[in-house]
Amino acid sequence: MKLPFLAAILSLTATLAGADPVKVASPFTVAETIDRLEATVTGAGATVFARINHAGGAESVGESLNPMELLIFGNPKLGTAALQADPQAGMLLPLRVLAYQDTDGQVWLSYEQPVEMLEGFDVPADAMVVQKMTGALANLTAKALEN
């Protein structure tokens, strides 16, 4: 019983470690970037499930981080197909986009490509849901960063 569990964890760890997230430079502050993304997501009819201020969390325990916020959102019409293919995909869905400021002061939007995110689950890489999630992430982040 322990061996399959360990194999699954090692597989997931290798998948996450090997994945290169998409990074897109933002001309706005972290808060403005996430505000704009949130407005774009809701304007597109998707649901925002959570907005997490990691820097605020660090501050609450006397620590510090550069500005960093995570937006968790999705569209049940889209995500349900992935969950039907493999309910364990629910560990990675809904979608997540991180806005953060690096040590040089540059703000970035970052997210994992759905094909990489769902690798190792029973969701085919060429499934329509994966293509739609990929397009949605690219379009939503690009629109949020328009001047």
C-alpha cells in the first residue's frame, strides 16, 4: 500500500519540478495586476474563488515578502470535463495565477500551463478542456495587462 502512494508522490513531485511556469511581465503593481486580472476573469463570466495575499500573510506573523498575490478562479463549464476524466485533477483545479514582485522590482504574472499541470492524471494532453484552459489563461492574462 505504501509503495504506490510513494510512487504517486514522486511522480507528482517530478512533474511539478520539471514544469516551467509561464511568466509575463506586468507594468502595474502586484495589487493593480491582480485587480485587473480579477476584473477580466469576472468580466469573462468565470468565478473568482479566492484571492490570497501571501505578503500580507507573512506580515501577519512578523515576516516579510515582496508583494505577492494569488488569484484562484475557474469556470465549472470548463473544469468539469477535466474532473470527469480524473477526479484527482481537483487537487490542481481551479486555475491559479500568481502576481509577484521580484527582487529587482519587476512585477510578473505567472501560471502553470494546463498540459503540464494535468500531466500524470487521466486527462489527455490533447483534450479539448486542456486546449480551452490554455487559451483562457493566455487570453485573460494578456487582457489584464493591456494598457
